[in-house]
Amino acid sequence: MTDAVHSDIPARLDRLPWSRWHWRVVIALGVAWVLDGLEVTLVGSIGAVLERPDTLGLSAAEIGWSGSIYIAGAVIGALLFGRLTDRLGRKKLFLITLAVYALATLATAFSPNFAFFALCRFLTGLGIGGEYAAINSAIDELIPARVRGRVNLAINGSFWIGAALGAGLSLVLLDPRVLGPVWGWRAGFGLGALLAVAILLVRRHVPESPRWLMAHGRAEEAERIVADIESEVA
């Protein structure tokens, strides 16, 4: 712990000039807010479709409950994964939470009834809530302090990119000339899962937070990661 306290690693990370490496980190990690916007808007756009007897035949009350269940999952996910990200590391958790989101969203596309749909919405919310906890920590520790506020503001604002994407996607997929209501809503969730898998591949190259490593007595590993970042940014 003494080595971590006297390390110059935080200062070295803060001195780094903004670079393509930082852009990769922001895009790979910041997509969590895009996915949340996509989910919320997509479900809102297809609510009426899910009430049709040739889809899931849900009632208006069940549509409302699915939204509440998603929020409950997000709250529990933030609490659960927020605790785990401090214990197990930023990288491990932001890979796990995105995997949970991707699998739950893909499963949603195969929902046969309300019970299965509600369970998938809860698990999707669990993944999104966990994303918020893991991603905020990782971004705060990897981004230079002088731009951290602006980066966080921009990333949180990307929710509306996801909202626009969800609205546009639902319009296209629900169009009878494309897929139509019966299959379009399922394809929408499937495409959300596909986007998550693509981001998961990018996230594999985001390193563990050197600050977290230092706090857990892994100073040599933190030094190696910072040296690699410096060589790439230079």
C-alpha cells in the first residue's frame, strides 16, 4: 500500500494529452448510456404492438409493470455491481455487466409471454444498472482530471442518441414493408444485443484502471499499463 500512496501514476495519467486512445475508451465505455436510451425508447415505441394478440397480447397494466421491473433491475444492478466493481476490478465488471445486458436483451427477442418478457426486462435493467456503476468508476480513473467533467457530461448526454436510435429503429422495423409488427419488435431487441456484442469486443482492449490496481497493492501491473498507454499516446 505504501508504494501505491507514493506512486506518480495518477499524475502521469492526468498529464497525458487527449488522444485516439482516450476516444476509444470513451466510445467503448460510454455506450452504456446509448444502450439505456435505446432500451427505454424501443419499449415505449413498441408498447402498443405488444398488446396485439399476434405478438405477446399484453395488457396496458403489464406494459406498465415491465417498465417498473426494468427500473427495479437497474437500481439493484447499480447497488450490486457497484459493490463488486470495487472488490473485483473495473474491467472485469464492465465486461460482465455488458454481457448480462446482451444476453438478456437477446432473450427478450424470444419472449413467448409476459412472465418471460418481465424476467428479461429485469435482467436487462440489472445489466444497465451495473453498467452505470462500473463505467462511471472506470471513466473517472482513466480520463485526465482536466477534461473529466466535460467527458462525463458528453457521455451522459449520449442517452438521447440511443433514444433517437430506438425511435428510428422501431419505425423502420415495424413498417409492414420491412418486417412488420409481429417480427419487427423481436428484431429490435436482437439488434440491441448485436450492438452490445460489438462493443464487448472493443472493451476487451480497455485496460484495468491503474488507480484501482494501485489501491489493491498491484503497483507493478499498474506501472506496466500506464507505460503501455504512454507509449501509445506519445
